[in-house]
Amino acid sequence: MASNKILVIDDTTVVRVKVKEMLSPGNNFEVLEAKDGVEGLNLILKEKLSLIMLDFILPKLSGWEVFQKIQSHPELRKIPLVIMSGRKEEVTEKIPEPFEYFDFLGKPFDKKQLMDAIRSATIKAKQPRPDAVSPTVPTAAKNGVATTPATNDLDAAAEIKLLNEKIAKMQAEIESLKKQLTQVVTFIKQKIK
């Protein structure tokens, strides 16, 4: 029996089969497969996984939505994660580089690239992360003794804080784009004269 369970969530059968072949049983890997985000998330919650390989564009539940659900659970986000996509810009639109806690694997890929991504994701998953618990929370809550409603309140507060940070970042990007657009319009007007 393989000691390392790797879940490959990809809607393309060829990719799932390719990973399974590259990680042959002789390498002590058991490869589980999911063809969409819902099936993948169910396996993530059910199985004790050593690694998750997540396609970013998926049916039913996108890779981005699965990623967010993983990140919202402290235990799940400790699982090494490799995000896969044929277009890196699809990923960087939602998750800015550098990718501190997971690795990115561009499609198509070969066995060396796959193994390098797995190694890198394993190292990155061990990186200490900023504590999402606010400093005013009692010690009991930090130690996991708090009741579920308090934990949900903490999760909601952390999520609101993250959303506010994203909004501020997007507003800054919008202002930058407005300036660029103004410069382009000015340039075009000068050329037309």
C-alpha cells in the first residue's frame, strides 16, 4: 500500500492518467483522481492526503473556489498544493506572485517538472503563515477550545479583513489603469491633430 496519497483534480483524463503514470506505484504514491471541483473537494475532506494537484479551470466548482476553501481551513492548507494551468495568467489574476505557500505547474509538463513542483510545494507548505487569529482573542480560542460560533466569527472577521485588503488593492489598480487610459487618450488625441 502506498504511503503517500496524491489527489489530482483535473477535468482532462489525459492529465490525470499522465500524472498517474509519472508517479508509478514504485515511487510509493497512490494517485487519486477527481474530474471536477466538487468531487475533488469531497476527496480533500474525506482522505488523508500528502499532496493536492489542482487544475485552475474546472467544472462545477472552479480551481479558484477549491483553493479558497482549502485556504479557509487551517488543517487543509497544511497539505502541499500544486496548482496547474495551461495559462499562468489565469492564476496570477486571482493569486499574485510570488506563490509563497504552493507551487505552480504549467501545462504541458514532463516528469522532472512534476517532481520539482511536488518537492517545491512540500517545502512551501511548511512555511510559517501569518496567524489569522486577532490578538484580542482569548488564549482558549487560540488553542482550539473556543466554541464553533466564536471560531466562525474569527473566520468571518479574517475573511472580511482579507476582502477589504483586496478591495483596497483593486482600487489602487483601478486608479493606475485610469491614469494609463488618460495617457493613452491624450496620446491618441495628439496624434490625431
